[in-house]
Amino acid sequence: MVGEALELNPTRLVIAAIVGLAVLLLLIIVFKVQAMVAILVGAIVIGLGAGMPFENIVTAVNDGIGNTLKGIALLVGLGSMFGAILEASGGAQTLAVSMVKWFGDKKAAWALGITGLVIAMPVFFDAGLIILIPLAFSLAKRTNRSSLFYAIPLLAGLAVGHAFIPPTPGPVLVATMLDVELGWVIMVGVVCGIFAMVVAGPVWGAICGNKYMVPVPEHVAKQEDFDESKLPNFWTIVGIILIPLVLIILDSVAGVVPALSGLAPIFGFLGEPFVALLIATIAAMLILGLGHGYKMEQLEKIMTKSLEPTGLILLVTACGGVLRYMLQYSGLGDLIGNAVSSAKLPIVVVAFIVAALVRICVGSATVAMTMAAGIIAAMPGIADLSPLYLACTTAAVAGGATVCSHFNDSGFWLVKSLVGMDEKTTLKTWTVMETLVGGTGFVVALIISFFA
């Protein structure tokens, strides 16, 4: 029946999966085919190779796209607009400058790590890095230290916020495919993220800063510092960023705390992720936009411009949903699930390994999360797992999709260029940092999963 797992030949299923995934990786790595097209072709190859009827293949494609996009389309769009307003208003610089002042130059690395973590939740990694890297350079110039002493903690914070904590698209995608409430994902992601930021940020940053002397880029050294008097208030920025996180968490908590049961319907509405993000976006428009001299016409252009990169994210994500439903409807999910059960490997570990392997081969964290989440979601019994365990699985996927950034990852080249390192030094610093972020986050998620 269409929409249900079929009883197909197990050997043929495995061969079809291997061939389909090989085609996918070959298209991306060798032929440089766009990830969306490669994933879609790979999924269809799996369906055809497994012997699925044509109508089931079409249904898997339609269900994959529809069911995946309905869970994240609004969140990605609203999150992009929210982050764009935060960026344009100077909110990111406000957080960084204020934190550095409070921590002082000696502990500024910690301030940059925390700032990066917070900023990467609503702002894309690339944008956050470009906005904040001048502050890391200015600190390095003032203290006569290697740029890495401050850049690595900033990069670690950005990587953690981008990988583990909604409303950034990655964990939202995985949570949607695994059908777990974002409140649980946020709580687990914050715990994993804090440990990962500390290990990969200030600790590893100090080691790199003392071992590799990377001077401040010449064009940056001659720049004047930006005018801090024009930046918005620190607590205003913190309050606006916390709006969606607090509302989403309250929704999850109200469902399990008897004393809040009477308020559960209200929190259920306000904590619905798209409602929470909509409230935060409107608050940012009014307070950071109109309140700081922007006109509605200017805000409209800023918010519209921010939506340009979301199309690619949504389409790649949707095709990842196609892969998930193809695996599920062909019956391969049951086959993988049984193999995992016999191997006695926890699903959290399987999730990390699958995501890490794809990340190393393909380079794209989004593709790694998409493929790993699709495979895990297709396994039998996933819906019966506790929300806490599923949140840990989400963090494990995020961790695996973060490790081992190297030559096939655009982030590798962006960091190399901005910080001014050669490829060898970038591998020894940035690549190790990414692996520490992903590995530490996974270990913490695995430990938490023992209590789920």
C-alpha cells in the first residue's frame, strides 16, 4: 500500500541503498552537482533499485517534501529575518563589546565564545563571523597576541550555536524529521553546547594562540575601531534573543509540570515555534528597527534580502525528507533498525557515526544532518523513544555533522581567508576545533541519553 513500508527482498534493499548513496556522494564530490539535485537523484535510485512501484516512489517524494517543509519553512524564514535585523542594528556587536568589557582582556576569549554561541542561534554562521571577527582582531592587536587566541573561541561559539541550538536551521531540521519538540532540543543543545564551546573555544584557542603566531591581517590593523556609542542596549538584545527560547521551553515544561497544567494551552500556543519566532521578529522590528531610526521601507528590504539564502536551505532539506521517506517506504528503515538492534549500538551512537561519515565525505553540514536524520527517522520504534532521548539523538546528529571540516567544506576556506592562515595551519587549528565541537557535544549527548 502507498505510504507504508513494503516487503521487498532484503539483499536487493541493501544493494539499492549502497548504490543510491554512492551515486549521491559521487554526484556531489566528483561531478560537483548541486546537493539538492544529488540527494533527489540518489533517493530515486534507491527506490528504483529496491523495486518500489512507481506510485510509491512518487508518493515518497511528495510526502518527503511536504511533510518536511511544513515543519521548518516558516522557522527558517522567520529566523533569517530576525537575524538580519539583529545584524543590521548592531546587536551582534553590542553583545560582543559588552561581554569583552565585563570579562576584561585576560578573559576576553571566554566572552567571544559565549557571544558567538548566542549570536549563531538567530544569525547564519558566515554572517556572524564576518560581523564579529573585527573585534577578535582588535583584541589581538591591542594585546599583541596571535589572532587565533581570540578567533578560535569566537569560531567555536559560532559553530556550537549554529549546530546545536534552535532556531538555527540544522537542529530544527533534525528535530522535525525525528518529530521531537524543540523545547527538549534547546535544553539538551544548550548543555551540549556549553561544554563544547569551553573545550573547543577558550581551552583550544589558548593552545593554538600560544603555538601558532598568526598576525592581524594588514588591512584590519589599519582600520579604526567602530563607534560603540551607536550600538543598541545590551539587555535589550539579550531580552529579544531569549523571547523564542523561553517561550518554546515553557511550552515543553508546562506539559510535564502539574502546577503549570492550567496554563498549558496558552504556553502551547505561545511556545509553538513559529509563533515564538514571530513574536521575537516583531519585537526586533519595533525595538531594534523602528526604535533605532530605521524606516519600514528599509526594514522591508533588509528582511527580504535575508530570505535569499533560505531557498537553498529549504530545498536541500526537503530533498533530505525525500531520502528519509524513500528509506522508510521501501522498508530499508526496518532493515537498518534490525541491524542496529542486533549490533547492540545505541541509536545516539549510530546517529553520530552516520552524520560524521557523510560530513567527512561531502563536507556540507546540512547534507550530513539531512541524510543522517533521514536514515534514523526511517528506523522502526523511533516514535516510541522519549523526547529527551530523541533530543540527544538530534544533538548527536549535529555533532557528527560538525566534525572534520576540511577542503570540501566552504567554511574551511572562509575561515582560512578571513583569519589569514595557510591550509596546513587551518587544518591544525580550525579542523581540530570543529572536531572538538562535534565530538564533545556528542559525548555530552550520549551521557544525557543514559538518563532518558
